[in-house]
Amino acid sequence: MGIGRAIAVVGAALVLGGIASAEDAIPNLVGTWTGTFTGGVRLGGGDLAPADAKPTFVHEDMKRQYTLKIDEQHGRGMIGTWSSVKGSERIQGVVRLDNQTVLFVDTDSYETAKILSANELEFCNQTTNGKDMFAFCFLLKRQ
């Protein structure tokens, strides 16, 4: 291999390595994210909403505002609060190795989020207990 080709190969490796490193960066989710339902079904009320006596479909026309506030993030782990006008609860989570999926837990639910862009998350809740059963999502935007 000639010296020119060797330099080109090393240069390409450095450029591709730099791209891979940028893509592998853990996203910083600290901040306040707000939004409303995109769809799903709920039964009961949980801690942050009025109770439904029968399964109720939720959709984007329901103007209930919800807020995810990430107060601290250390590497992949984070802590914060999940709230509505009715109240709030502590939440904690972890960014998965794909750097697009986030797993959360609060006092009675499991949530997942997909990072759509630097300032948008699809945030979904799954709850099942003796009184509530939810499966719905929100579009949250960083404020």
C-alpha cells in the first residue's frame, strides 16, 4: 500500500470513528418536557388524573397537560418528577444503550420513552394494579 493510500485509510478511520463517537453520546434529557395525549386507553384514574369507571379512549384532542421534569442525570441514569394539574410523583429512569429508548418507573407505573429529536419524546405509560389499567402515550416537547 502506498503512503497516500495509507493516509487516506487512516483519515477515513478517524472520520468514521468521530462519527461513531458522536452517535454514541448519551443524550442529555435534563429539563422540563410538556405535552398531551397522542392516544391509548385508560381505566381508573391513578394518582394524576380523574378516575374513569369504564375504559376510556384518550386522544390528542384531550387538552390535559402533563409534565416530565428531569432534575438530574448522571450518565444513563436520571431522576425527576412526572406531573399533571392534579399532582406529581417521583420518577427515575435509564437511557438504554441504543441512546433512543428510555425506561422509567414511578411509584405505581412503568413508562418508556423514545427520543424523537433533541427536543421531542414519545412518552408512554403502562399501569396495572387493583384499581387502574392504562396504556397510552404522550408527545412531550422540551421547554
